[in-house]
Amino acid sequence: MSRHTVSCGTLVLDSTGRLLLCHVTHTAAWDIPKGMRDPGETSLEAAMRELREEAGAVFEAARFVDLGEFDYRRDKRLHLFRVDAGDELGDLSQLHCSSYFPHAKTGKPTPEMDGFRWARREEISQLCWPRMGALLLTLDW
């Protein structure tokens, strides 16, 4: 039996049903806020932490709806949650990423995400990595 890693993420929706996407630094792709569980963390705790670190957005745990686990790659599954944010996040100008990686050439700390946007369902396949876009389009959001 193969062991899968599980990445935990959140679909944050505005009042019109648009999905929050984060721009992945140094790529052309947008993604949902997601990442791996830390030791001892539940999937919900990981999804909440990743949302806070990658977008600076914080919601009470009770607002997270568990959508379940989904096949993503041969070696990885996604455990997704949904939060209906309504109009709380506004134009997204207050969002920021506090999660960094060392820049490949300079070693300088670089944010994982460098932009934020709302996306309509019909924009997902053009904005996201193909595998993520395909998965998102199978979900009812």
C-alpha cells in the first residue's frame, strides 16, 4: 500500500461565489492557499494555518466546512475545506503572505505568494495549474 502525503487547503468564496486565488511567486500560476500538515496538526488546523500564512486571512474554525479528501497526484491527496467569506475580504488589498522560501539565485527570503484575486469558475482552468484546475472544477462551490 502506498503512502500519500496530504495537503490541506481552503476554498474561500466571496458573496458572488468567486474563489480566492493566490499567485504563486515566480510562476504564471494561481493556486488556493494550501500546504502540508505539521506534526500533531489536524487537517483543519493545517488549512487554517496555511490560509493565515499564505494570504493573511483568518476565520473562526466553525466557519470551515469540511469537503473531504480528494485524489490529487499519485503521491498526494488534498483535504479541502470551504469558507464563505461574503464581502469580508473586500478588494483583497489587506491580504499578504507571511510564508517565505529562499530565492533560488540570491537566497533572499521570498514570499510563497505575491498576489491575490477573486476568480470566477470559468477562469479557473486558465489561471491554475492543470491538475488543480481540473480538481476545482469537479467540486460544487
